[in-house]
Amino acid sequence: MHCWIQASSSDFSGTLPKPRSGHTTVNIGKSKVVVFGGLVDKKFLNDIAVYDIENKLWFQPECTGSEADGEVGPSPRAFHIAVAIDCHMFIFGGRSGSKRLGDFWVLDTDIWQWSELTSFGDLPSPRDFAAASSVGNRKIVMYGGWDGKKWLSDIYVLDTISLEWTELSVSGTFPPPRCGHTATMVEKRLLVYGGRGGGGPIMGDLWALKGLVEGENETPGWTQLKLPGQAPSPRCGHTVTSGGHYLLLFGGHGTGGWLSRYDIYHNDCIVLDRVSVQWKRLPTSNEPPAARAYHSMTCIGSRYLLFGGFDGKTTFGDLWWLVAEEDPIAKRLSALPPRIPENKDVSPEIDALQPAVKESKKIVSPVSELQKRLKICVSLPGSKLQIIEEAEDKEFLELASQLVADKFASKGHISHNQAIEAVRDHWRKSTPQLIQLKELGPLLRDYQRLIARHHIMKVESDMQSVLSDFLGKERHNFYHIKNVSQLRMDDIPKLLAEYKRLPSD
């Protein structure tokens, strides 16, 4: 079991990096972590923040060397690649404003000196959202990206000694072109997962590229891997971090694909176990950080350090540790007050629970048991469950007005109740393929509204009746969901099926 711990002031000294997304973070041996670039509030960055692991110190080095646009080092950018070889961090491409970049830089982290490397052979074409990984201790492989007009599927190998780029010729089956994917070297294979493909769909496929390691005499070629277990949902802008015998995938964003093109952001942890060769969900004992994409995740010893990212509205600057429960900093969990959701409109049942728990010690035990077994929050006797009513649910009302306009166009005045029933009738007759992503928020809230109205609010003092009701023929698996962004695509058919079983008003 693992747990998430938000980093505290006791973990670090020095100046923490500013909020950002689309940045890169690389490990320089076991001594330091280097953060470069990124984007915040439409401003592209080119600063460097360094974490000295041994001294637990964040600092900003004063760099020297080549200049771009009158500044030392690369120009501001985000969505570039960065790979470390020994003490050197190599940077290629990225975006600044609407411009895709194709310049090539190296930073010597021993003396903090930048050098632009533009005169050594032909460089790959400018691009952003590519992915790259080191191959041994000498080469770097880069795959895919977006050049502003098309999705790319080319493979370039950089020899960091000769500083020459070579386009790798590969025969046979190819992955679809993509950007926003990850590329991770695992022993002799480059594993590529996810990304946004040509035309815009988000992908959830896993590919392995062979033929990159010298001395193996393998012909370069791709193989699509279909592994057993609980595979991640399709996504891009996620991270894959190597640690021990597994790869850890975190976050990213996806769309409904056949549902709509609205983004859903993730904060789940999925492990690719290299021993059993299957996907697994990483069990965590507490709430994860906010969902996000284009963040960074770094392995530091047995811990993972999460930094930054973007959720469609907010650029994050928070730092989080993901640690095993036996890690010393995991003890902070017992000392922390319970986390209160930032958006109380999304999860009002949490607020309803608190005064009721204080009301009587006699009912704490059944409540705890109920929450533990069902993973839901319930309003107890004497507490009013705060549910967003239909009249206060703007998205629900907008959907109702659209449906009413279509369904009752020729019938004149339509009552409020008829409009509400039109929405519910629409969902009861829909299949998952017909549900648009913009409907998911209103659907989830109406699902919770009907459960609260017909199950929880009718309960008086007998908690066993609640247990038997929920644990019997009726299971409400999504009542505890705080935000629609926590739903996975494969949850939607289940949510809709459960909704159809609920009684209407």
C-alpha cells in the first residue's frame, strides 16, 4: 500500500520552483533533480530549478554559456524533451507561443553551462509534445510529436558523443502518429504509451520498439503489446516513471472519444509490473492530489516526487510525495486533519456528514462501517443532506431547455416538471454511446440527487436498514464520486445502467 503526502516546508529548504505545466524534470544521477521551462498563465518559461537531494535544498543556479534572444540558455518554451546523460541535460524542441521549436541544447550541470548544438549534422524537424528516453549511457531516442500541421511518427537517435542525429529506419507495423505520449526505455525495448493521434483521438495503446541497443543485432521493429490486468484509460500528457521492478503511470487527460472532445483529467496510479508483465492499479490509502496533466514525476530513492501540471483551469505549483506506508513521512497522515473538498458544491454530502458525526458517539461506529464497506458518505439522523437541487443545477437546466426545445417545440408552454422529466427520460432511453461528455456532470449529480432523495433521506434511525439496502440488491458505486473528472470512460456504461434502475420523482 502507498500513500500520498503533500510536501511540507520541513522537506525542503531554499526557493521552490514556480507553478508550471509542460516543463521537464530529469534526474542527474542520484544527486540532483533539474526542472526546466514550462508554461504558466500563457507565459513560457526558461528558468531552471534544481533540487539537491542530499541537502534537501532547492536552488536556482547562475548559468553561463550560449545565448538565445539575448538570454543565456534556450529561449522560453514548454512541451519540449529533456534527457539526462551523466551530468548533461539535453534539450530539444518544444513550443513558444504558437511557434514549434527545433533547436538543440545541452546543459553541463557540473559547471552550469549551456551550449547550443546546431552545427552537428541535420536536426529533426521542429516539434512539440514529442517523447524521448536515454538508451544506455550514450544515446537518446526521440519518437513522434506535433509540428503544427501533422502528427509525427518518426524516430531519431542522438549519439551524445558525436552529437549526430540519425533517423531510424523501421520496417513492418507502425504505431499511429501521435503526440503527448510517453517513451520509456526498459532494458532493450522502448515502450510507448498513449498520446493524441492524427485527427485528435486520445489513444491507450502500448508499443515496444526493438533494435536500439548496440551489439544486439536486432532489426528495428515495432510490436503492439496487449497486456492483461487493469490497463489505464486512453490518455495523453501523463507521466511514466521507472522505479524498481515496475513502471508507474500517473495522471494525464483524455476525452470521451466516441462521447465528445471535452477533456477529462486523471489522478490515478497504474503500475506496469515488469515481473508479471501486466497492468495493476496501485492501491493508495488516502486521497490523491488533484487530477492533472503535463506535470512531472521523478523517482528519488524509494519515493516519487510529483510537481506542477494543469487541469484545464489551474496551473499547479504543489509538490507531493508518493511513498510506501512504511516510509517515515507517511506518519504525517495520522497527524493531518481530514481534507475538505475545495469545491463544496460538488460534494455537499461531506459537509452534511460532519455535524452528524459529532452529534452522537453511538452512531460513529455504524457510520464508519458503512463508509468503509461502501466507500460512500451518508447523511445521518438529524442532519440535512445538502444536494444540489434541479433548480440550482445550471448545466442540468441548460440540457433540459435544449431537450424541451427539440421534444416539445409545437406544444407551447412546458412546465418545470415536464422539462426535468424530459432530461431523465432522455437518459433512460440513451445508450452510453449517445451520452455526450457535457452531459456527464448533470447525469452524475442527478444520480446522486435521486439516491439521496429516495434512499438516504428516508432513513430514520436504523443504520442496519441502510446497510441492508445498499449491500443488498442495490449497489450505488458512484455515489461517493466528488467530481465527474474522477470517472473513467469504462465507468459510464455502469453509471448509466445504475441510473436507469433508480426511481424518478
